Amino acid sequence: MSNSNKNSNNSSRRSFLYQSSLASLGLVFMGKNGLAANSLFMAKPNSLIKGVQIGAITYSFRSMPGSAEQLLQYCKDAGLSAIELMGDPAEAYAGSPVGLMAPMNFGPPAANQPAKPQMSREEFMKNMEERNAKAIAWRETASMDKFVELRKMFNDAGITIYAFKPDAALGMKSTDAEIDYAMRAAKALGATSVNVELPENAAHSKRLGEFGLKHKVYVGYHAHTQATDTAWDVALSQSPYNAMNLDCGHYIAAGGANTKDTLLALIDAKHDRITSMHIKDRKNKENGTKNMPWGQGDTPLKEILTLLKTKKYKIPATIELEYDIPADSDAVKETKKCFEYAKSLLEG
């Protein structure tokens, strides 16, 4: 073989090896990128279990710093793909002049930490009302652009917002412009309902129902231990957009005629008027009504979730963390425990 042929063959061989190496390297990088993309996809939370959407109200994280970005991370860490969003962090993100409230300390102090002032739910709600009173003028003129942006931020992370709870904008003293704002904000966030405490004044639930009809946004009324099988009847009769945000734990804690069987019957009878449910494990009235870690109270968690699964009721089951957080834990860890417990009941 001549030197020219030999050099030509060597050059071709080197070229082939070089091209092959590049191709192999490209496949490796493609594989890594593919794995990375798949990893990112898999990193998105999924709390739709056996057809039942498990979510959480962001009130569950009240003991921790609560910006919208922080709440997003908490949801991801807890494995949640759907939420009920409290009004405060959404408004802060959208530019409310009152900003964010400080974290609320509802549990025992962490180890070696001094006790912090406790705040009851009633005090929390009053504090929230006073602060939001300062934001009335802002609400009446607020742009929806930041709410749309907030929705996209959560949706891009694999998390949907199915309910919005801007209590202060839906109260008896709220202006029409405030209520209108709450409905528009809910729609911008992608929520199908706004949740609010069940009013004692029937005129107010009628008023909210009319706004719900106008905007095609449901108003989910939340009851505490005043809950009975007929507590929502007036509101439900006033508007097709008046609905129930049923808290199963509070219902059981009320005691009296409220039992496991009546709760399940209520869900069955009103399932088409329940926009979402709050799930917690409370002792019944006879046992002291205390909020307990899941599995230690009297709320029929398994029966509730099984009913949603077997009847295919599209009612989000919303974790509301209200039991004392252990000193060596935090709200995210405990919310995740609740989710894992619910998941085990649905998959069991």
C-alpha cells in the first residue's frame, strides 16, 4: 500500500472515530438531558390519588414564613398538586400595601427555644380583618395581572389553585367593589370558588350568591361547630352559586346529632353542592373535640375518602393542619404526613 493510500486510510479512520466519538458524546448528553427533563417532570407533585384530589389550605403553613414563593415550595415539599390559597399571600404578591402577616405560632416552641405568644384562631381572624381594612382602596382598583402571574407560577410547578379564601374582601362590611375584586381575583388564579365563613345574616349570603352568579364563581361557605345537616340550607336556596365548604372535623366535633353516619349521608346528599371539603382529625364532643394527628381522632377519614373514591365525587379533600406541631417538626412535614396518611387510606 502506498504512503498516500495509507495516510488517506488513517485519516478516514481518524475521521470516523472522531465522528463516532462526537455522536456517542451527543447521545450521552442527550441521555443526560432527557433524564434531567424526565427528572424535572417527575419532580412535579401529584396528589390526585385514585381519582380523589388531595390538597391543602395554605393556612396550614401559618407557623412559617408565608410569601407566595415560599408557599409554592412548601406545597412541592409536601407533595401537593392542588391548594386552597389564603388571601393574604396572594394579595401581598399582587402588591397590597399591607404586605404579609408574620408567621403565626399555634404550636409548642421548638426545643431550646423560648415560648412565643400564642394566637387563637379568633385572634388571627380579627388581626387579618383589621389589616385588610387598610387595603380596601387597593382592592377596589387592583389589577388582575399579578394574580394571573401567580397562577402561572403555581401551574408551571404542577400545582393548581382550586379555591381562594380572601375572607376580608367578602365580609358583611365589604363594599361591592371589594366583592367584585374577590371574584375576579379567584378567576384570575384559576379557582372555581371563593371560600368564606358561613354568615349568620341571610341577606349577606344572598348578596354573595348574586355576585357568584354574575362572575360564575362558586361561594363555598365554611362552618365550624355550628355545622348541622341544615346549616347551609338557606344559602343553598338563594343562589345556584352558593355552595358548601364542608369541614368534616368541625362537623364531628360539634357532637349531638352529628355522627359519622350523618356526615357521610350529608356528603352523599349534597355532593353536587360541595365545592371542597376541609379534612382534619378531631375528637368528637364526648371525647373533648381536640384536634389530633391523623388517625388518632374521631373524624371518619377512611370512610370519607372511600366515599369520594367509590362515588367518583369531584370534591377536593383539603388538608387543614390544626393539631399541635411537635417541637422537632414543622408545618410542611406534618402536612406531608397528613397527605401520606390520606394516600395510604385511598390505596389500601
